[in-house]
Amino acid sequence: MLATVAQRAEEAVSGARLRILVIGGGIAGATFATLMQQRAQPVAVVERAAKSDRGGYMFGLLPLGGRIVQRLA
């Protein structure tokens, strides 16, 4: 049986003191989820687009943005 989105989100954060649900896996959602996981906080991310979606983003990073991206790696 396939789990619903709500059931998968509940499983991702069950037992956690702080429960975080991120709606949207775009730049902001993915960055926030990565930061929370680096701080050992369980996060559930819900994204509407299919994994095979070929859409993407183009953005420029100024010096501050480059330092932030380096810290995420």
C-alpha cells in the first residue's frame, strides 16, 4: 500500500521534539531543509513537482552567496 504524503511526512519527523515541514523543494526550501539537517533536526519536504521534472533555476551568487553555498557543502 502506498503511503500518503501526510503519512510519509509524519514518519520523517516522528519522535522529534521539533517537527519541521517544508512546503516546496525550491531554492529556499531545499536550503532551509539542508541547514536543519546539518543541525540534526528531522525535516520532511513536500514537493509537488515530479522527480523527473526538467525545470531548473538560474541564479547569480555574489560574494556573500558563494560563502553560504560553501558552508552548505
